[in-house]
Amino acid sequence: MNLLKINFKRFFSLVIVLFLAIGITFTLSGCSSSDNSSNNKSESSYKVSEEEKTYLKDKFDNLSSINKDTISYVYAPGTNLDEPIVQTTDNETYLDKTFEGAIEPLMGTVYMDMDNNKTFNDKLTWLFGHARGSKVPDSRMFNDVNFYDKQSYFDAHPYVVIETPERKYYYEAAFLIIVPETTAFYRTSFDSDSDFAQQLSDVSKDATTKSNNIKIDANDKYLVLSTCREEDETIRSNLYLRQIPDKELSEFLEKNKDKLKYEKTR
């Protein structure tokens, strides 16, 4: 009898332990599920539509048939900026080489820095193009970038759109700085987030024009449109633009869809 009581006590203890274990597991599972749900809410709901996929495929099939170095396309609504973008293993070829392949000084093609990733996922992505101004009959390309040195123009044309074969990226103008062509700001990589944030702060501090809505965040990605100034070819206009993160994109597109429409100027 005593042995039976002892065994029963052991059995009862095991049952209690088992129930406690199940309860703890359930509680932890519930916490984990709640956290995941919270994380999912912070993730992007942005998805590339089938319509956009078809549009991009047709566009880049055509562009690539003209120039195999094509990687993307840039336009700024309300301006004459409306150009294909190329990239090669150097930063000289497309200074004079047109998108169609002709060699024409001052014409060239908009190109991405050789050290940048064509996915636009670098912290800082550089695009270069001529500001042709009065020197040639066709003054498009990055000519309008120089107009951002006026705050009224800057405020009236805040958005730039990048199209890639996979998707579109949207940017808002952050600040424009006028610098020597030898500026130390020409970098494509950074030692740390704080190093990147410091450069953005330095640029913002010395900017000719800027947006008061932009708060510097090392987690953001930026695009720079860089071009020469007609009055002095040794200085550059560098227009910094903040990429709209995917988590903000649905709200941004809903709010600004009428301001982002593409109108062909090329």
C-alpha cells in the first residue's frame, strides 16, 4: 500500500509537471505569435502589380534592344528629366557615348557609378549626366537638376521615379549642394551607419536648398543626381533624394499618385 501511494504520488507529480510544461509552451508560443504578428504589420504591403510587371518588361525589352548596358530609367514629374540609365565597368565611356551608340561630346548618356549596385539598394547611389544648357540644342538630360538651386523650384518638383526591370522606386528631394568636382562627398560605401548619417548631415548643413520634411536616418537609402554647372565646369550640382521605404510606399502612392504620372519629354 505504501509503495502504491508513493507511485501514485509520483504519477500525480508527473501529471502536474506535464500540464505546467504545456502551459508554459502555450504561453511562449502565444508571445511569439504576437511578436510575429507585430513584425508582419511593420513589413511592407507593397507588391508589384501584374500590370506594372508587363509595362516594365515591355519597356526594358525595347531599351535593351537598343543598348545592352541599360539598367534602369529615371524621370522627374513636371521637369524635362526623362532618361534611360546605363552602367559599365568605368565612369568614362558614357561621357560622350549616346544611348544609341554615337560619340557626341556633351551629349553622352545618364550612367550609374561603376561601384554602385544596379538594384538601388546601396546606401548612396550615384547617377551622372550632362547639364547641356545652352551649349547644344538638346538641353534635357540633367539640365533641370541645376534648377533645384532655387527653393521655389525645389519645392514644386519634389519627386523622382526610378524604373528598373523588376520594379519602380520613388524618391523625394532632400537637399541640393553645390560642390567642387573634387569633393570628398563622392563615396559609394561607408564604414558604419554613423559614418553615412554624418555625411548626410554635412551635406544638409551646407545645402543650397533643402526639404524641411526630411529627417536624417541612417537606415534610409539615397540617390544623388550629379551634374556640372554651366557657369563653371569645375563645380557640380548634387541633388540628394531619399528613397521612399517600402513600408511607407502604399500611403505615399495613394497620397501622391497624381503627382507621379509619367509624361514623355524625350
